[in-house]
Amino acid sequence: MVFTTRVTVAVILFIIMMGVFPSQGLAQPTAFECLENPQLEGCPSSQGEQKENQQPSDSTVEMNDGGGLVWNVIKLIFALIFVVALLYGLLKFFNQKNKMFNQNRTMENLGGMNLGPNRSIQAVRIGGQVFILGVGETVQIITEITEEETKQTLMNPELNGGPSSQWNIKKWTDKWKERQEVGSSSSIQFQQLFENQLSDMKDKRKKVMNEKRRDSEHE
């Protein structure tokens, strides 16, 4: 009870003091006080002096405004650089997170190349293996890429100067076509050699048969 009373009295005294001091600060001096002391705040002479003192300060404020404008422009440039650097860092961070997420996935599409309407070649990673698929009316496995360099190029294009996956697949398909052409040409040469040998065998057989006929006729 005593503590509550003391708190109430203290609050009342604080309110009274707050009400008294502003009224004294805002009270205007009387004419008699201005005659005795013209320097008092609120007297006409002091107001004139304040205006005179404000004139040079205005020029100082203008100079400060000019310097403040340059400083604001500099701060704006630095803020813009900071925002651009922050956006670049966030993009790099999210790309790295996406790359780690794709590496943890069992299957991943490494890219593709269009060959015509509704026809394309796709590179697909399944675990540690990379397959080339032909996609059309049906999906067929063309081949498996076993070359470690080609696999790394398809899986990590940024390690080789950052070419696109489509360009990597095109390079691989060109190599594959060259190998197919070499293989087909070698098979054609083998077929021609085989046919030549067959024709030689037929000619030799005919000669042997003709010689036997001649011998039988002479007998």
C-alpha cells in the first residue's frame, strides 16, 4: 500500500513538472523585460540578429547540399554494385545447388539434338553410364558412350570452356558417323574381296572341269 502511494505521488509530480517547464519555455517575454534585456529570446532585436545570422548559414547549407548530392550519387553507385554482386553470387549458389542435386539423381537428361520433325537424339545418364537414345515414334538405345573423356564432356560441359550439351552431342554423333562409315567401307571391302575369291574359285573349278572333259574325250 505504501509503495503504491509513493509511485502515485511520483507520477503526479512528474506530470506537473512536464506541464510547468514547457509553459515556461514557450512563454513570451514582456515589453518591460525586452527593454531591460533586448537579447532575450522572443524580443524584436534578437529576432533580427537571428535573421542576419541565418543568411550566411543559408549559403553554408547550399554548399552542404551540393556536397551531399555528390555523396548520394556515390552511395547509389556502390549500392548498385553491391546489388549486382549479390545477385551474381545468388545465381552461382543456386546453380551449384542444382548441379549437386542433379548429380545425386539416378537419372539425368544431359541434352539432345533435333534431327527433324519428331526426331531427336538424347544423351541420358543412368548412374555412371551414359546412353545415346534415338527418339522418334519409338525410343531406341543407339549406343553407350564408354569413352571417359566424352562422358565427362557431356556431364560437365563447363570444364571444357562451357559449350552447350547440344554441341557436345553433335560432336559425338559426327565421330560416331565417321566410325560407322569406316566400318561400312571396311565391310564393303571385305565383301568385295570375298566375292572376288568366290569368282576365282569358280573359274578354277571350271578350268578343272574342262580339263577333265578334254581328257575323257581323248580317251
